[in-house]
Amino acid sequence: MIDSEKLNKLREKYAEGEGAMIHDPEFARAAEAAASCGSLIAPPYSGMSTFLDAPYRPDVLDEPGSEPIDIALLGIPMDLGVTNRAGARLGPRAVRFIERVGLYEHALRMAPAELCRFADVGDVPFESRYDLLACHRNIESFIAALHDAGIVPLSVGGDHSVTLPILRAVGRERPVGLVHVDAHCDTGGKLEGNKFHHGGPFRHAVLEGVLDPERTIQIGIRGQSEFLWEFSYESGMTVLHAEKVAELGIDAVVQRAREVVGDGPVYVSFDVDALDPAFAPGTGTPEVGGLSTLDALRLLRGLMGLDVVGGDVVEVAPQYDPTTNTAHAAAQILFQILCLAAKAVDLRRTAHK
């Protein structure tokens, strides 16, 4: 039974307290950061939907004197590179629709808004909805403008082919490392005369000199397409199949990932088909035997402190997602990558002081 003196103290402190009255200093800082984004004022189901309820800043690069941001959340609604079920072009809209994700990361005990400024900058504008290569040029140009302005891009696709033009933009000065979580290595060659599909972006990123294969780890790989991924092995990528992840455990996988990518700049790419279809059915090429959502969160949390220069979540196809579980998982994964990027921004800023 609760001690009467303790109960009286709790009543005195909390009985008439408002929801915003927070006594713990760490929680109070997180609440203040959330309030600065307006997130504790409006109901989560009201207003315009943005990624993680972030402020909407579509003209951040065009308005002279506008308040700068450190991280841009953006949509890439393009799925011209899919090889199976189409629909990932609707992924950004589905992920924006998810509410109540973000603000505070309880396991990492951090609120990214304390460390940096971020905003939803809208979607990449495309000159043609029919031309894959033109779309890739538009993506590269959009990301390059953010990169040149010192803004870290975190995107939601779209199919996985969108990562190639992103890597062209962020890796043009020096090849980046990669943490790639996926059911497929995506290092295949031409299909039906076209090499720029969602099954081959990382092969071409290596061949174009923007991705360092020796600093690349691919996690969660499985399924019928293994014979297509010999480039991963020959180029020096580290491949951890889903069965190996289960055998090693997430802590050991995290340690291996950190060893592979080292201290240099790293990009984080997460295909939702890395998750088992029980957790994420809404995707174009589902493969059974995948990661759980908790596996994914623990893996990403373990990457805290890496020099993250960009990231994406791809292949959300909401028409196969009747419960919205896939979109919800994608939104949470986007938030985890935001936490990693926010910490990296803070570390770089501190190092330059």
C-alpha cells in the first residue's frame, strides 16, 4: 500500500498540475523543443499533414533571409523503377498522414528539435511523370541544392531507384559509406535494357564513384533474388542475411555496422521490405522472414554518433497496407534516422567551434 506521506506529496505536486507542467529537467527540455514546433498545441489530427508534424517550409532555398534549417524532410513520389507491385509513388503522402510519431525518443532520451532545426520542404518537383531518367535528374538537382546549402536531406520514397541520384548529390565530393537495411542488395544489372531500376542503385553508385563499397553494409537480405547480388560480394560490401542477423543478435549487428562504416560520412537507406510482411505488408516486393519493427528500431538506435549525411525510407506502397502499419513503421523509422542526423549535425557543429 502506498505510503500516506508519499501520496500527500504526489497530490501536492501533481493533483492540479497542467499537462505542460513538467518537473524533470530532461523531459522539460524535450517539451520545450516540441512546443517550439507547435506540436503540443494543435491536436495531432488537425491542420496540414507533414512528415513528423514538422514545420512546412517548401521555399526554404528560395526565400532570401529566411530562417535556415539543418535537416530537410522531403518526399520523392516516383515509382517508375519498380519490378513488381507499383504504388510507392504514394508512399510520401501515406507517411505524412501518420500522426503521433516523433518529438521524443525514449530509448535514446533525446528530442531532435533540441539539437537542430528541421522542416518538411515538400516533394521533389518532376518535369515528367513518365521519364525515369528525367526524374532522376530532378532528384539529383533538388538534393544537390540542399546539400550545397549545408542541409542534410532525409527523404521518403518512392521506389529504391531514387537513392542513386541522392548518392550522386551527397557523394560527389567524396564517396560515402552506407548502412543499407533491405530484403534485397539492389546491386543488380540491366533488366529489359534498363539499368536504372530499383534493383540496381547501389551497383551504379559504386561504379560512378559516389559510394564506397568497403564502407557499405547490407542488413536483412533474403529471398529468391540472391543470385543477382554478386556485385555486392565482389565489390567488397558486407552482406548480412536475415538469418545471420537473427543468429548474431542486434547488438552484434550494430557493432559490425559501426566497424564497417567507420568514422567517415555515411548514408542510411531503409527499404521497408526489410521488415517482415507481418509488420509491413504495404510494399512492392515483400519477403517473409524479415526483421521485426523492434529489431529495426534497435538497429538504428545503435548507429547514434555516426557521421550521417543523409538518409531515406523507401518502397512504402499504401494500397497494400490496409491497417496503415507499414506507413506507421516507415514514419517511426524516418524519426529514428532524423535522430541520427540531428546528433550528427550537432557533433559537426561542435567540432567546428
